[in-house]
Amino acid sequence: MVALPFRSFNLKLSSTTLIQSSLAGSAALYILLYSGLVWMRIQYPFELEWQEGAMVEHALRVTKGQPIYLPPHLDFVPFIYPPLYLYVSGLIAEIVGIGFFPLRLVSVVSSAVCLFVIFQIVRTQTKNKLAGLLASSLFAATYRLGGAWLDIARVDSLFLALFLLFVYVARFGSSNWALVLGGSFLVLSALTKQTALIMCLPILAYCLYLNWQRGIVLLATFLLLGGAGNLIFNIASGGWYFYYIFYLPRYQDWLPFTYMFDFWLTSILLPLPIAGLCGVFWILLQVYLKRPFGFWLWMLVGMLGGAFLTSVHSGSYQNDALPAYAALAILFGIGFDSVFQFAEQVPTSQRIVYKVALTLLIIIQFALLRYNPLRQIPTQQDLESGENLLHLISQMKGQVFIPRHGFLGRLAGKGSYAHALAITDVLRSDSEVKNALEREIEGAIRDHKFDTIIMDSDLPFFNLTKYYKPVGYVFEQPEVFYPVTGFLTRPEIIYVAKSTQ
């Protein structure tokens, strides 16, 4: 009988390789899945989320050289976001044409930057490429948990990509010029979404505590460039920039106290238990070994805190938790490396058992984040229904007002008006500006400025039913043309001016 040439060394090597390949393969599936969804969604000519059309309207103003921040009027009211995403999207639109595509392209590229920077942060910290891949893939796996938001025409992906670049440079930058670059990334992130102003505070405070010279460079860059940028925007807008970016957000309602527990339970603890345990294990190990870990702890506090404070305001959605998922993905990757290294220290006879158990736990974590990708893709019926709706609007006489989907009016050749949510942001406040806008809209309805108004529901809208009457519904099918994420709403009821009947 011929002896088979197996050796224990080869068996151990193949087992380790098999474990690493299984982990890498399981993780990469979510990145591939996200790539496929991007391909299927980016060219869809209607809204994937109900505010996308209004974002296109904002970018269109950029391409025309029109101001974004100006007194609120029925024709246009800006959202309460800083302008960087709009300027970048407008620049791309100048090249490829206005529409949903350039804005989604900015988000897709930004989300790719997020995935890469998460990988780089973990790989640089641990010297372990597999840990970096697992961290990046975990963030990709939270795609649906985070609202299927990474590739749509909203500010979040760009804001998060710039903030993660700041985190990378703040942790690993070695020169003053690198820190200036890091501070610049933070400024750009804050000029995309104000949440960055909350998230950066613990990080900046820790950097000052750890090495005040480095911290001063970061902080000075942030304060000088950020202050100058905001001041320039405010002066250029005649003071309206501060009104929308800092004044109106104060009037957003806080959600009931029970929602605060809901964030931590349903958004963090239940979907990410194993990832969280990996991070906790690493922190406890650093405490035991008396190794520094403060930067990553305060990064976690800042990004979790920013996500939490944003999520408990009215109008919040799952996308507000994206910074928390990015921070947890980073801690998960760093923690995985520590757990894997710990498994290397156990007796040889038990090592494979520990590694297999770790592999199974991580696969379970990824399985907990599974979702149905088909539900994230608009159907052929959605597309056809949208095209039919555009034809219907184009055949309507006179002016058409669609408060929640104004971009449809523009696509149909009827022009566009202020978005209902932007109007609501102003009407929450308590000022003469709010009263003036309210009077303008009430007057437009009273004077029949519009021949037709298409509402998403029969909820009260100023004094609509006093001057307009419902004459029919937009869709016969009950389930078509809803957005695939965010607030599920669609044009529903057609109202015409009573005097025309």
C-alpha cells in the first residue's frame, strides 16, 4: 500500500486558508450585491426616494447659476442642507446632463470611497487585509438596514465619505500638511451635512488631549476654513444661508422618548450583535494589555452619537444610522483581527476549533443582514406607470402643482415648484418669513394660480378643498410607482379649480 503524502503542516495550512477564503467569500458577496443594485438602479428615470426629484431641482439651479439660499417662495424653497453635494452634482450635470443620474453617480462614487477608506483604516491599523475586507463588507451588508441609501440622489454618501477621510488622516496622518488635509476633509463633510459638526467633537477633543500640537493643527484648519466657508455662503446669500442651515433645524420636533430606545435596539443591537461583540472584545483586550485605544473609542462615540441625535428628530429615516454602521464596521474589523490573533495563541489542538467557531459566528452576522435585493429595484410596471403619468400631466391644461414630486411637472413640460417638505420646514418656524410663505401659498390656491393640483393623499393642504375639487385618481393599480425606499408616497388624487367646472 502506498502512503498518502499528507502532512499535518499542510492540513493546518489548508484549514486556515479554507477559513480565510470562506470569510472573504461570504463578505465579498455583499459588495458584489451592492454593485449589482447600483447597475440596476442608477439609470431609473424616476424617484427611488421621494425627495430625489427636489434634489435634482436644487442641482439644476446650480447649473443655471441661480442661488440656492434665498427667501422662501412657492416657486422654490431649499432644503436645510449645506450646498457641497449640490455643487458637486451640478458640476457633473454640466458634463452628463441634468437628471437623476449625475446626482446618483456622485453618491455611488462616494459610497465606493466609504468602502475603500473603511478597508484602509482597518488594514492600516491591523496590518490584516482580511480584517479590512470584512469591515468594508460589513458596511456594504448594512445597505438595506441603512435605508438602501448609498446610491440615491441624497447627501449622505458624500458626507460620510469625506468624514471617513478625516478619520483616516486624523489617526494616521504624520505631518502637519496631512493634518491640514484632514481638517479640510472635515470642513467639506460639514458643508455637505451638519451632522459632521456633532460627530467630530469627541475626535477633535481626543486629538487635542493626546497631542495638543497635532490637535491644534486639525482644529485650527477646521475652524478657519469652516468659519470662512460658512461666512462666505452667508454673505453671498444675504443671510439666508444661516437661516436654512442653522436656524430652521432648531424647529424640528423630537420623536417620543420610546424612539430613543428603538434606535439602539432595532438599529444597532439586534442586527449587529456579533460585530458589536468583536469591537467590545478588542476594547477590553486593550484595557487588559494597557494599550492605547482612545481614538477609536471616541470615534465610535462621535459617530454613534451623531447618528442617534439625527435619528430621533421628526422626518428621520434609516439613513441617519449610516455613520453608526461605518464606525461599527471599523471596530468590527479591528476586533476580528484581535480575536483571530487570540485564536493563534491557544494550543494547537484547539486552534482550528476556535477559528471555525469564529468563522461561523461571522457568517451568522452577515446572514443577519440579509435582504431581498429585488425589493430594492423598481419594476417594469413602475417605469411604465411613470411614463404614463408624465403623458397625463403633459396633457393637462395650464399650470400643474405636484407638492411632493415637483420634478415630474418639469419632466412633463409644466415647470416645478417648491417641495412640500421644504415648505414644511419653514412653516414649523415662528417668524414673519413663515407667515409670508403661508400667505403666498394660501393666496395662490385661493386665486387659482394652478389649473390642476396633484396630491399624494387627502390630508389637509392649506385651504385646498375650498377652492379645488377632486376629479379622479392618478393610478388604477394599488402598488405601482411607489419609491423603493424612504417615505412610501406617490401622486394619488387629481384636483381641479372649482371655477373651471
